[in-house]
Amino acid sequence: HVQLVESGGGSAQTGGSLRLSCAVSKYPRSTHCMAWLRQPPGKEREGVAYIDTYGSTTYADSMKGRFTISKDSATNTLYLQMNSLNPDDTGMYYCTVRDMDTYSGYPKNCAAALRAGFNWRGQGTQVTV
């Protein structure tokens, strides 16, 4: 069982920055994807950024060039550096993990797998811009 605890949310001004952290109790033994998802107020949950077992990253179009996802395997921490924030970035941000052995869909990439669902999710951290 994987436990995820997010931190680092808060308020920021337009154009400002925040860094989110997610403490991961352990990584799945199998190939997996980790991602930050967010849910803006009154809207559907959406993908923000993804990173796979090997460190390859992908981003939602509106986050490219502004957000950076990274992970530190030594400390079991997932990060999301958010720059040039704007009011559309307001929402609850969740750290999630998908065990790719549980995903049989196509295409077999992190974004598609996380759109289909996740195996573990943190409690979320609020970001307000």
C-alpha cells in the first residue's frame, strides 16, 4: 500500500511561484507513473504533469514551460514547481500513483493511464492564485 502526503500549497499572486511536495511511503515495485492532478472549483479533475518510472515527463499543454515535475528517489519525494501562476491554476492539487500493471488500455503512457484512474492518491493541497 502506497501512502501519499502533499504539502506546499497556499496562496500566491498572479505571476508568482509555489512548490508542491508529495511524500511517498514507498514506490510500487512494478512500472508505475506518478502525476499531479488538480481539480479547479466547480470543474472536472484534470491532469497537470506526469513522470514515469524512468523519469520521463509529460505536461498538460497549459502547464508546459511553467510547471516542472520531478522526483527524488533518495527521499521518496515527488515535486511540482509551479511558476508564472495565474488564477486558472487555482484548485486542489493531488499527488497520484498508477501501477501500470493494472492498466490495460491504449496508448500505454502515463497521461492515458492516469486519465483512466489511479491506484493511490493523497489528500490534496489547496492552491489559490
